[in-house]
Amino acid sequence: MSAPRQTQYRPTRRIVFHGLGALGVAAALAGCGGGSSDDEGGGGGGAEAGTELATTSEVPVGGGLILGDQQIVITQPTEGDFVAFTAVCTHQGSTVTSVEDGVIECAVHGSSFSAATGEVEGGPAGSALAKVQIAVEGDKILAA
């Protein structure tokens, strides 16, 4: 009795291209993915804990300061109350463009967020900006 004949598997071009396409999608999603709104740790945008982000005088009451390099927006909703969020709009990943009158705006597609909570105030964004932990020491705002 002879041994069963083994057939060598040769993938078709279609299978190879489907695999490469799936790999490309996975890589794109990994590169574009940000922290979820449950991710409230860390300084956000690569800022190490203790890194000075701004001074309190740079953040106007009712407004904010956008730190593009760190992808953080720091706001002062009421006098002496400083909060920070990711500056990456949850709609399509653009950096938010302004903070005025208690609203963080993304002018790219018109999304707006509360400067106090990061919650969506106007679409098309469907989820809030993730909170970024900061600490205020004297007149310095630090990544926490």
C-alpha cells in the first residue's frame, strides 16, 4: 500500500491580495486609533508626567489652548478650573481648531465639544473627546 499523495497548497493571487488588503486596513486602523474616552490616564499625546504644558495665564477663562504637538487642548471653563482633553476630533481625527465661549470647535466638519466636559455639543462627531490628566502647580500646568 502506498502513502497518500500530498498536494502542495499554492495560494491564488486573489487570496494573496485579500490578505494584503486586510493587513493594510489593520495597519491603518492601528495608526489612526486614539485612546477611548475611558482612557483617562497618562498625559496624552506622548507628554510625560511632570512635563510643563503651559502656564495658567495662557489659558483664558471660557477658552482654551490647543497644543498641536502634544495633541492636547487645555481649557478653563470657570476661573481657576483647568481641564484637558485630546485635541483629536472623534469624527475623523483632525486636530480641533479653536476654543471660545466654552466650546471646543473642529472647523474641518463642524463638530463642537463642551470645554468643561469634552462631550459632543454638535455633530458629526459621535463621541466625546478623551480626558487627559493634568496637574496645576502654582502657575504651571503639567502633564500628570
